[in-house]
Amino acid sequence: MKRHHFLITCCFLILQQASLAQVTFEEYNPPSSLVVPENPISKSKFPFIDVHSHQWRMGERDLNELASEMDGLNMGLMVNLSGGNGKAIVDANKNIQGNQPKRFLVFANANFNNIDDDWGPRAAAQLQRDFEQGARGLKIFKSLGFSVKDEDGNRVAVDDPRLDPLWAKCGELGIPVLIHTADPKQFWEPFDANNERWLELKTHPRRKREDNDPAPWAQMIEEQHNVFKKHSKTTFIAAHMGWYGNDLAHLGDLLDEMPNMMVEIGAVIAELGRQPRFAKAFMEKYQDRVLFGKDAYNPDEYPTYFRVLESEDEYFPYYKKYHAYWKMYGLGLSDEVLKKIYYKNAIRIIPGIDASAFPK
């Protein structure tokens, strides 16, 4: 009998150990045992302008309710990049002016259907109308360079000359272009143990790219920069720090080379948080060129941005393990730099913002 119980116990222990050994990398996410001072920040030190948000069908949104949520974060103004064009701009601006005229701005979007030799003038004329109806910038989604095709079915490169009238019109109107080109470079690299984005590609396999799907990463980024250089009188905001948040020295070289280029930190705060000393030095040097952006609007995720920018906390997690499995550290930026990133730079380059709502 004792032997029988002994065998059962052994089998149980073996099965238990086998179960523990089957924990996958995706599941392995233990809480840290490190005990260090923690200073979570639920509300930013200064009111901020989120230049990278998406609110679809803004003409139908309850903006008073949304503004109340923003108050809890100390968000002074939200820039909706998903404004569309034509009637959508009219409806959005009517809702804004009738409810929260100081809290929201809308950017227009170009319609890339049926690109031909006459597309540029048509698109520029539409942007002129959208500007007259309240649009205060242009947002270019990553579909340009990825999936946009011309009337002959060919891929339209970001620097396709047929688009030149649109970029020139933005310069003429004095409105910025916030442009998302490509995706993280690792999406084009082999899906193996050396890929830093392995977990993200494992959990989101549709994000994997190849050099022919639709083009090499370096080529797409070069196309974007060609546009910046060609249209030096237009201000461009490279979304997601132009995918160079992990190579700030090179990003600095690009900013030096292209004075009309700005960057925003949406969805790349984890890149800054893992290199606090170097990132702080970068933010101080290029304090006039960096904007606050978040991308997907989720109030629960903003505090991580505040903590990276404002605190000097150590070894705290990002909110999506598949995006960043590493821990982060606070940059502890000065008030002067914070004010520029949070709102002063946006006020300088985006027309129509009521500066009186923000500290001097």
C-alpha cells in the first residue's frame, strides 16, 4: 500500500514538473522581485497635446464625454488624425465648434484611389477645401508605400512625383503632414531567435514582411526622406520617431540634415525607456523637434508615457509585453523640455491651437 502511494506521489510530481516545463515564452512574464522606489504618474505634470490620436466618425462622437476623460489625464488638446475629407471634415468640425472648440483639432486624409497624372492637383484642391472647413493638418497612413496602387495596378512609392502637388499645398497652407511610412525594421528581418520582435511576430504573424512585400524597409524609409528633402517648405512629422527610436544617433543625423522634419513618440515610448541616459540627452538636444503622440487612444496607457518622460523610476514594465518585453526607466526630463514636448512644439507648427489654454 505504501509503495502504491509512493508511486502515485512520484507520478504526480513528474506530471507537475512536466507541466511547469511546458510554460511557453509567451506565457513567461513573472512579476519582478526587485524592490525600488515607485512613482506612478496618472496625470501629466503639464497639460499636453496628443498629436497622434484616432477617433473615427468624429462628427458623431460625444466630445463632452471624451473631454472629461482627457481632463483625468491632463490632456489639453487631442489631434484626431482620422478626419477623412469632404463631408467628414465638415461634420467633425461642426461637432467640435459646437461642443469643445478648444479641445480638439482634426487632420484631413487624402483619397489615394485612381492615382493618375491628374491626381495631384485634384488632391491639392480637396485639401484646400478641407482646410477651409477646419482641417489643420494632413495625415498619411502607412497604406501609402504598402498597398496604394495607381490606375495601372502598380505600387505607388511614397516619393511618387504625382503626389508632389499635395505636399506643396501643405507648405502653402502652413499645415504639417504627419506621415507613417513602413513599420519597425525587424518586421522585415528573419523570424528567428535573433529577431528582437519575435514575440510580436509570433502573436501577430500578419505583421511579418519580406523585401517583395511590398518593398525593402530601407527603400520605403528612403522614399519618405526624399519627400522631406524635396519639399523643404513643408513641415513633416515622422510618426513613431520615424522607426529610429532604437538608433537615436542616426535619428539625430536625420534631423540635422532635414530641418523641416519633426518626430512624435507614439507607440515607441518603450524604445526611449530602455535607454534613459542617451534618450534624455537626445530629448534635450532636439527638444524643439519632438512632439507628444500616443497613437491608439486608451486612457490606461498614457501613465506609462508620463512615467518615462517625467520620473526617474527604475525597472518598470511596458503595458504590452509583446511590444516590449524589456523593462523601462524614467528620463526625468526638465520642466523646460517637458513643456516643449507636451505642448509648445505642437502650438508652434499646428495652426489653430488656442495657446491661452496652456502655460507660457
